[in-house]
Amino acid sequence: MSAERLRFDLKDAAPVFAALGDRTRLQLVGRLSGGEPLSISQLSSDSKVTRQAITKHLHVLEGAGVVRGFRQGREQLWELETEQLLAARRYLKVISRQWDEALERLKAAVEESE
């Protein structure tokens, strides 16, 4: 992957990484990964976090493109949006490949010097 393409992916992925850097938001993503849209009530059940706090966290995730909120009747439902998560995954894959290559070079250098 070219350096230009890598920078583009980082620009897309950085807000996702920032949004997922919070334990509560990461847990919300986990709850939404079941595939069905969930309401604030459903997302805040079994949680010590208030519904207001859950709503604020969901708006941060929405700003990063990770979730989408929509109205269905009287309820606000939230669902996972995968496009930005996939961009972050691609970026991590590139970094992983770069580390693997760097470790292979280090291994070859160490073996060569022995």
C-alpha cells in the first residue's frame, strides 16, 4: 500500500480509534454488533451508566461514523455502521504487515551476524 493511501486510511481511521478508546463506547459497539438496532433503554440496561451518558457516547460514535441513529415510532434506535470500522481494520492490517516485515528484517540481520 502506498504511503499516500496509508495516510488516507489513517485520516479515515483516526476518529474511529479515538471513539473506540473509551471502554463504554467500545462496550456499546459490542452490544450493537449483534446486528439488530437497539434503543437507548436496551443499551443502558445492565449498565451503571445513565441513559444520558449512553446517549452522549452514542453521539461520539455517530460523529466517528461507527453508529447511526434513527427514529422508529417513538423510539430512537441505534445500529452499527461498518464502513469506518472496516477502514480502521484495513489500516491495522497495513501496520501489522509493516511490523511483520520489520521483524523479518531484524531476524535476518541477527541470524546473519551469528
